[in-house]
Amino acid sequence: MREKEMLFIEYPKCSTCQKAKKWLDGHNITYTDRHIVDNNPSYDELKKWYEKSGLPLKKFFNTSGLMYKDMNLKDKLPTMSEEEQLKLLATNGMLVKRPLIVGDDLVLTGFREAEWMEKLQ
């Protein structure tokens, strides 16, 4: 089990976030809860997390969300710079993939139980 507390960024009405939270609680993993809309990640936070994660920046976008689709980001993202994409993510929490787990040494986007089991135990 991890010693340090992590940041759990969620949209409470999201069923995947609810499932992830239940999983964390069931594995006695401590975390600080943060509502992604009320307290959207800032550009600086997103940049730091993206660099720490080693993930492609697209993994930080909520590609199944209405806002992503309405803004036609599938076609726009490939032509945008990383800085432009990070600034866009910082404008609205509904664009950000959730849940998002941030620890001292890891960043996970979305909830995939096998990945969380491997990285968080």
C-alpha cells in the first residue's frame, strides 16, 4: 500500500469516477477528493502532470465527452501545439479525462482496474 496521499480528481456524477472511488476505498488507499468542474486543473498543474505521466497528451482529454465532440477536437487536436492543448484543457474540467489520480511518482487518467491494481498497490 502507498504511504503518501494522492489527489483524486473526479466529476461526482460520473459512474466511472464513482466506481474508481469505491475501488480506492475498498483498497484502503487514502486520497484527497477534488471536483473537476468546481476546481478545474490549471495550466501549470496539467503541464506538470502531463510531463510526469509519460502519457500522450490526448490521454488527458475526455474523448467521449459531449464538449470534446461539440468542439470537434478529434480533428483539431492534431494541428494544435502541446501548449495550446494544455491551455484548452485548463479552460473547462469537462474536457479533462476523469478520474485523474495524481501521486508523487505517478499520474493515471481514466479507471482501468488492472492498471490501478498494478500501480497503486
